[in-house]
Amino acid sequence: MALDINQIQEMLPHRYPFLFIDRVLSWEVNQSIHARRLVSVSDPILQGHFPGNPIVPGVVQVEAMAQAAALLAQVSGQFDPKTQLCLFMGIQEAKFRAPMIPGDIVDIKVEALRLGRIGKFSGVMEVEGKVRSSAKFTAIIERRPEAEADAAEGAAAEANA
């Protein structure tokens, strides 16, 4: 029940430098997922945040939790990235307790509070068992615009047949 980077890239539309999950260690369908991120000084975002004192921005930390949540939704049969988009609706209770720096091995743990077209999640990011950040967030699953157009064309073709 693990996923490597190649499998993750098949499942998520995100790509480097905006893919923030390196591995999935485990998941429980409809409940939780445990992913991992390896923070490297070569990460482009760290070149400017901050020169001489690189730390992972809080927004990137929350995005990593959201990417893990999208993977959970997909392995739970709630999300198909080929025809759907998973978009933030809100971020609540985000807390940043300590900086995340190059060399950190970050465990990303996300729990589904509710799955469906609108999902609610709770996530934490830990380094060596200590929480560095946490957040609750909501997301909505929408049909991709091109999938919407394809469906409309298919319906029109059927009506004309």
C-alpha cells in the first residue's frame, strides 16, 4: 500500500516544481493517508525564501497537505484527475510551529473528516515525530472544463443520431 513518485505523478496533475509529495507510505480508504516529502536545498522555492536561511513557506506546507488529501480522495474512489479538478474552498486553523528546512524528512498525515464532492480534511506535517504545522481545509471536486465540453459534444452527437 505504498506509492512511489511515478505512481503519484499518474494520480496528480501537479508537476515539479509544484509537486510536494515524494512518496505515499500508507492509506486507509475513506479515512487517512500518510505521505512523505523530502526537503532539499535545491528546491526552487527555497532559493528566494529566504536567501541564507531557507525555510519552506507555510502556503507550500498547506498545499502539500492538500495534495495528500487529493491522493486520499482518489484512492477512495471520490476523485478522477482525468475528468475532475480538486480545488481549495477554505483553509482553517492553520498553525506553523517550527520552520521546515533543507534536510528535513517530512511526514504528511491527512485525515478525511468528510469525503464527497465537498471534502473536509485535517492535516499535520511532522519532522522526527514533532508537529511542525497543521491545518484544517475544505476542497471541492469540479468537472474539468475540457471534460464538460466533451460531455456536451457527446450529448449533442447522441441527440443528432
